[in-house]
Amino acid sequence: MTTRAFYRIEHETRYVHQTSVSTSQHVACLRPRELPRQRVPRADVAVEPAPARTARRVDYFGNALDQFTVLGPYLGLRVLGRSLVEVSAVDPAPDPSASPPWEEARDALLYRKGAAALEPSQYVYPSYYVSPDREFIDFARESFPPARPLLDGAVDLMHRIHEAFRFDPSATTLTTPVRRVLAERRGVCQDFAHLQIACLRALGLAARYVSGYILTDPPPGQDRLVGADASHAWLSVSCPRFGWVDLDPTNDLLCSERHVTLAWGRDYADVSPLRGVILGGAEHELHVGVSVIPLTAAEWAEAVRETAAS
């Protein structure tokens, strides 16, 4: 039986500037992807102050992007992504032991030709945040002895990262090299995803970065707080027979109906929720709030009806 989950998601980003911004141009990646196990009847992006120009497009990786230009002067910018998402669990879940030997998967990426091989092959090479250097091979080898099934090795590597690395939001920034994460054994979800991707690519395997959201539970006896959740990151490994398989090293699990996929690419640089160029503004404060609100089947049906009528 397939398990389904229903969510209302709000992702708010606010910039507060010390002095006026004269103009700015931005690209937002805030619309969750339509996928075989993920349905998105509503996804929109609201901007304040109102943009002078807007455009929508799909990037090379198939992610939905919103481009907009705001003409100043302004002191504050608010970007709000809102969506309704239905997620189904992977059914049946892949059996890691039934995956092919990891060397076979690696060699298939090297020697196959044509469009079918191109899509995973592009995730084997270095990217902006991920350089698969020698130290990542050394770390990965314990999980990938000769002839081990690919998913067995990838899951074992995920377990090792979860056990050996400490979740520490103060330890890294967006620009912290993944080599330093490996050396210091601490970081956040983005770092752990980049680390496992680096290890897999160092072995010649295809792995991509996935951004999205995960349903979190409030402490016992407390209500869920609006804006208390955060965006999340994990990775997918390409596996013959199973396709792309999502792994969450931060939480040490295969992704489930609690994970909402927003976008994917080679690393964080391809899927940043909001990026752009700002003229003026001097120093600024950044505030980000994410709410992942689970809905009952009845609440979901009503929300979808309201969306269709609007």
C-alpha cells in the first residue's frame, strides 16, 4: 500500500537594508518539482515591493525558476514561495542488496553512449562546491570494497557520515570547502550532502544534490511553530535497475513521503533558493522562515478546490 502525505509549504525570505537599494535583479528557485511521486497543484512566488519585470523559465536541470527585477528605492525585500504538495512514498522501497556491484555502475557511466547515459554521467564530474579529491576516495573506500552492491555501499557511507559527523550550524557557511567539512567532522545538511556526493564522485559514481523540505516534529506537548522549519538538502545516487535513489545523510535514512523535492543540480550553486545582484543597500540582514504544514486528506481536498477556483 502506497503511503501519501499532503503539505502546505511557505518559504519566506526577507532582506532588510541599512540604506536604499537602487535596483536589484533576482532568480528564485521556490517552486517544487512535478515528479512521478510528487504532485504540485499550486506553486507561486510573491515579491514585495512589486517587481518592474518578471519572467518564468525552466533551467537546464528541469527546475522551475522565477526571474524578477525590482526598481528602487527600497529598504526591504520580501519573497514568499507558497505551494501545495502531495508526496507518495517509494513503493516498493529499493533493496540495496539487489543493486549491481558498484564497479559495474561506474563502468556503465564510462562506456555507454547516447542520451540515456548523458543524464547521470554529468553528475560524475567536479562542480562549483564539490571537488572529488583523493581524500574523499580514502574516506569512501571503507564502504565500497570490491564487488559490493552499489546501494549497500551508498547506504553504509550515509550511516558513517551520520555517525562520525556532528550537526553544527555554527561550524560552516555557504562557502566552506567540503574538504574542511571532512577534516573537522561537523557541518549542516548542505555540507553532509556535498560530502557524500564528493565521495561517490571520487569513485566515479553519479550523484546529484537535491534541495527541498522535510517535515519535522515539534517537541512533545508543543504546537508546530510557523516558520520554525528550514529548507533541507540531501543527495541522489544513480543506480542501474533502480534509477535515482535519494539518501539523507543528515537524518541517516532513505528519503520518504516526509521529504519534499524542490530542485536538483550538481551542487548548491545550481539550486540556491534566491540569488541575485543588488545595487546599493550597504549592509543587510537576512531572515528566512520555512513552514511545512501537514494536511489531512479533507484539508488537502479543500485547499486544492480553493486553488482551482482562484
